Amino acid sequence: MTTIYQLEAELLNGIEKKFSDYEGKVLLIVNTASKCGFTPQFAGLEKLYKQYKDQGLEVLGFPCNQFGGQDPAPNSEIGLFCQKNYGVSFPMFAKVDVKGPEAHPIFRFLTREVKGVLGTHNIKWNFTKFLVGRDGKVLSRYAPTTKPETLMSDIESALKK
């Protein structure tokens, strides 16, 4: 597999979404959690989405409960929480595993393409971010501590390509 466009994932509402629908766009893919110390990053992610969506950015959130059980709610509640508390309007997907044998194919692809700290493939915590270029190839990986607003120059650069 050479690009992310060959994959699909289930949205919070249960509809399967083909990533080929995002072809030609810049993607910021984030594993999220509703009860994490980094949860306030939803506000920054939404701000990026609103600022750059008309230029071709899509922010895609994937809830995950693998780190400290920080997203235990059902998909329907996760969507309501994100919208009510952070005004999230970017696409949110159904809860997935992002590491281990049951990791969703999207995250197997992302972690295979760009290694994390110390050259590892595993995602270490919630709010790990991946920037994917218009060609479907992974450009960068960012730690959970990386605040969304610090990604602006990388996003702008990717949008220009």
C-alpha cells in the first residue's frame, strides 16, 4: 500500500468513509480521547480546521480508549461531547485501537510510514498527530504534547504542494 486512499474507516454515525474521498486534500489525523489531559486540544484542532478547510485541510479525529481508559463512552456520546464542549465540526470516526494486534489499518499505515520517538512505531498516548500530504503520503508525525497551533507552518507548506 502506497497511500492512505486505499483505506476506509467508520464514522461516528456508523457510515463507512472511503479515504479516497479525501484524495487531493491535506489530512491531519489525530487519535483523540474525551477524558485526557490533552483533550483541550480539540479547540485548537477545530481552529485549524476552520482556518484551513477551504484551502484543502481535513482534520480527522479517531477516538481511542487504549490509553488509561480515557474514552470509555459509546460513539454517540463521544460525538456529543466533542461538539458541545469544543464545537468540533471536523469528521470524527468510530472508536478504534491505534496500537497492538487490533490496531485499525489507518494507524498501522500511519505508524509504518513515520516512526515516533526513538524510532518506535507504536503510538504512545492520545493526541498523536499525523500530517498527510495531498498525495496521500505521510509527511510528519507529532507528539501528543505538540499543540495544534504549532502545526500552522507545516500545514501551510503542505497546502501549497
